Amino acid sequence: MHYLIIPVIFALWAAYVTFVFIEKEESFLKIRLKSAGKKYKTTSRQFFDSILEMLKPLTAGNIKDANVKNKIKELLVRVGAPSSEDDILDFENKRLMVVLFVFILCIFLLVAYKLNQIVLCLSCIAIYFAYKYPEMRVKKHIKLREKDFDKNFPDAIDMLSVCVEAGLGLDSAIERVGREFKSFSPTIGYEFIRLSQDVASGIPRHDALKNLTKRIKCKDLQSFVALLIQSETMGTGVVQPLSVYCDTLRSRKKQRVEELVQTSSAKMTIPMVLFLLPAMFIVILYPSIVKLLEALKTM
């Protein structure tokens, strides 16, 4: 079994690379040190960074396709990450490095098992999964963000309406809602604060609102953005339209809850038929079956 030592070492290496470059988030200290221009790299990190530099020409050729480039950019935008040219290159570069390590591991396994067909099939699946895993993980994170935003958006608009009616400006009210929601709804807190910062940095409000709809795909948000843009274009106040929109959101939320309650009985039918009813039949019929078997033995 000594020929399995090298494949196991490469497997551990590939797993380490995956967790370092995909799963692990940088600490606040590392971010501050990078921003200050100081070097804070371990030996392994420097080695992986050198491999990334070697793979950049291949990565640059891979993202020349406009469709691939736009797809990665859309994923980064919707996940709330920076989406510049360098960020797209960095994302694709790390993904190709993980694929390279998995490919090397598969070659060693194929050599160790003498081109076994099962190992070959598993190797192809592993390489495909290594290439698709970062994209699947980002999509999963996008779904979680959109679910969190959709769940807490009516409450955020309620608070926004209260702040505007109390005399705050729209931009100040958006920033206040973002700060208040940051603790229990990170998505709304981040997006509202970012929206306020975009407007404060000089971006026109309607452009900042359109960028928000690109980051978050939500029907209620699209109607809310259309309401604000229309109010700004027409030069009317937002207090009364915002109050009416809050009532509409409450009605929609109530209808969604009623729909879930009505469909819950239909969703429970399959689990009841598969799990609950067989258990009930076993409990009810077991004594009769035991007595029947005893009677048959005595005959």
C-alpha cells in the first residue's frame, strides 16, 4: 500500500488549497495590513500566490469569452463582492488552480490503480465538481441573501416610512434603516448602507437604486425602486406614496402566509402516507398478527 502515500498527500494538499482560497475569509488584521501595504504572507501562501501568477495567462485566455466574463461578473455583483476586471480574473484564477491540483491528484490515482475505469469516471466527476464548486457556492450564498432580503424587506420599508414621516430625509432614513437592520438582517443592512454611501459619494440616486436591483433580484424591491424613481422624476414627495406602498407590502405578506398555510396540508400528505400511516398500521395490526400466528401454531 506504499504507492498510495503520494496520492493521499496530494489529496490533503488539494483539500487545503480549497479551504484556504474558497472557504476561508480573511481576518480584519490581514485586510488592514494589506491596505497599509505591509507584507503578511506565510511560506505556503507565497507558494500558492506564485502558482496563481503562473496561471494568470491561462486564466486571461479563459475569460476572453464575453459570456463567461459577464456570467462571473453577475455572480460577483449579486453576491455583493467587488466585480472589477481584476476581481473576475482572481476568481477564475483560484478556480483553475483548484482544478489543477485535483487534476494532478487524479493522474496519480489513475497511475496507482493502473487506469481503472471506475477511478477514471470518478476522476472526471471530481474535476468537473472542482470547477463548478466555487460557482455553486456563490449561487447558494446569493439565494440565502435574497431569501433574507425578501423576508425582512417589508419590515425595513415600514421603518423607512416611519423615519420619513418623522422628518428625516430619504437618504438619511435609508442609512438609519441600514444601521438598525445590520444586526439581525445583514443583507438589508449592507445593501441599504451601501445605497446611502453610493448616493453620498456623488452617484445619482436613480443610478444607485438601479444598481441595488442588479445586486438583489426581488419583485418587491423592483416596485419600490420604481416608486422612488417616479417620485424623484415627477418632483413629488415620497411620504404618502411610501405609506401606501407599506400597506401593499403588508397585504402581500399576509397573502403569502395564508398561501403557505393552505398548501401545508397538501405538502404533509406524502410524509403521512410514507411514514405515519405505515407505523399506525403496524401498531394496530401487530397484536392481531401475533395472535393469528399463535393460533396457527396450535393447530
